[in-house]
Amino acid sequence: MYESYYGLSAKPFQLKPDPQFFFGSRGHKRAMAYLEYGLSQGDGFIVITGDVGAGKTTLVRSLFCKLESEKIQAAQIVNTNLDADDTLRMVVAAFGLPYEDDSKASLLTRLEQFLRQCDQKGKRALLIVDEAQNLSHQAVEELRMLSNFQTADKSLLQIFLLGQPEFRKTLLRRDMQQLQQRVIATYHLGPLDALETKDYIEHRLHTVGWNGDPSLSEDAFFEIYNFTGGIPRKINTLCDRLFLMGYLEERHNFRSSDVTEVLGDIQQELAFPISEAAARNSSDVPQIGQKENAQGSLENMDERLFKMENSVISVLDLLKRILSRSNSNINNLTK
């Protein structure tokens, strides 16, 4: 759609985490340094936290691209809202081992044998657990117990825990002291600042061959930062809609007013319908267009916008072509 209109080789603001677009902000570089440090140590836990959409998954996938497959056997689990036994099954399955209809003892034995085989081949096993904030206390304890698999001089399994900020509260619980003693590094991944937000947007655009069309003014960059708070996923969502609007309206220069217009559209699309009677009886109905309402809606709109775009964009494109042909026919008749 707008990619071809602006001469881009791919969609620059997709919601799917893609290591190709990894942006090394100050915070992301430090988080990556902690992960690489953890790898160099070869044991213990590394904990990375960050807000929703901060780029933790993209960070990990970028790390995966750096791993030497002949030296490290890596696995990742993202479904963590499970009890302890199911968490163990997810770990076993993530390493490609049979996991169905077996007792816990059998699963543990199978996993230990696998880890020892990796060690004999000169490979280290790495488990990355995403969405760690959903882990129950029992599931966290199950993961800690897996770190007990060791040879005489080293651990057979290293674990990275990635989660939202609330996972830090879990980690700091008094009954988590045994896990705390095995954490060799922890880092909180914060949002981008205003300058990094601009650099992030331009980085994603340059990755897909951007040549300056469309251009974004300084006040447009600031407005994007103002509404997204520097959260990469929110930036992607807003910029994707901004570029879509630019394509439909044939715009090649974006200013803060364009960003505000898109946010107004988003607020209208996501506003809950209010009955006429309820509207008459309510004196504090939020007004569409207020910045604080638009920003709140932006936080929850990612998935809905993704589905909405897929369902209506072809209709919009068809309508645009029909209108273009109609205008052409009118011009021919008036000549």
C-alpha cells in the first residue's frame, strides 16, 4: 500500500518484532550488553524488564541472530501463564523433546539427558523466558530448580527472564532469595527520549530505502514522541497510521497537525458508543480529541488497528482508484 507509494521496499512500522529493524538506543545497547555478558558467564539468570512495547522481544531476536548455533542451543518460551508442571512441559517442548503423557520425573530425566548431551558436544543450553511477569511463584521456582542441572564445574542450563516491570516485584519477594542469589545481572529497559524517537523513526525508514519522501517536520517528531512517550510499539502504530493517511490523502510532508489529525481519527474509531439517554444524563462524557484520551486509546489500539487495516485498506484503495478515474473522465468531458 503506502510502501510502494513512497518508494519503500517493505513496511517500516510493522508490529511484528523483526531484528532487521533493531535500533540501538542507549537503553537497548545496555540491555544487549547485559545479555551478552550473561552469555559470557555461562550460568545464572539474567533479568531484563521493560514496559509493554519497549522492544524486549526484538532485543532477544537480535541476540538470536548473533548466537553461534554450533556453540549454543537456544530455546524460547512465550506462553507463561501456566502452572509449574505445564511450565516444565513448555521448556521440554521448546528444546524439541517429547513432552506428552509423561510424568514430571520422566520429563526432568529427559531434559537432564539432553542438557548433558549438549555439554558433551561442546554446546551450552540457553533458555529465554518471555512474559515472565505471568509466571506463578511455583513456576518461577520450577525454573530455578532447572538451574541445578550441573557438571562438576559448570551449569548445564542458563536462563534469561524477560518481563514487564511488575516482575521485579516478584523477584524482590522475600521467598525469592534463592533465585535472587542466582541472578548475575538485571536491567530495566526504559522508553526512548525525544531525540532517540526521531532517530528510531528515521532508522526504520532508512532500513526500507527511505529517500526523504515523505518528510517529517521537527514538530511532527515531537508530537509523535509526546503521544507515545517513546515506547517503540506505540511509535510504530502511530507512524503506520500516519503514513497510511498520507498515502490516502496524497501527502508528502507531515507536520504536527497531521499527527494530531491521525490521533483524532484513532480516538473516534476506538470510542465506545454511548446511548442517547446516557449522553443526556452524563455531564462528564470525555470529549473526542482531548490529548489525554487519545494517548490512553493509543496504548490499547495495536491489535484492533492491525485487524482493521487488513480488512478495510483494500476497499479504501479501490475507492481511491474509482475517484481518480471519475475525475479523469470529468476532465476529458470538459476538454
